[in-house]
Amino acid sequence: MAIEIEPALQARLQQHGITEFDEVALRQTLERYTTTYTLIKLAEWPARRWKCHYRLMMRESMYDAQTVSEAYAMGLLALLQAPVEKQDTH
């Protein structure tokens, strides 16, 4: 099985106590920290243009990634590193 997210990204997640890096675990963790997000699988021409296959949109931010797991991890890190008053946990 190919590595879904890079070791450096895994290390950053581990600093926040996240130790499972598969797609489902990352999605479930992300959903504990935000009420709304949109994950888009890009069509062929935008994927070539932006050099990514997935785009995660959360609030006013976008995260471009090669895999679904990487997109979830990037969004999750952004939420975990944000000041507490800006988080919209439910």
C-alpha cells in the first residue's frame, strides 16, 4: 500500500496526538473539529493545471492535495493550529 501522507505531515499530526493516518480516521477526526467542509475530486485538466487531485475547502481556505488523506490532514492541521476562538466545534 502506498503512503497516503508524507512522514513530515504525519509527524506534525503526531504533535497533536493524532496517530492514525488512514483516510477514514483522518476524516472522522476532522469532523470532530469542524461542522462544514467540502472535498472535491478535481477533473483531469484542473488536476494537471494545479498539480493536485483533491481540493478541500473549509471556511475561507482551500487545501490542495494529492490524496484524500493528505487533504484531510492539511485541513485538520489548520484547525488544530488555529486559535481556539476561531474553531467551530460541535
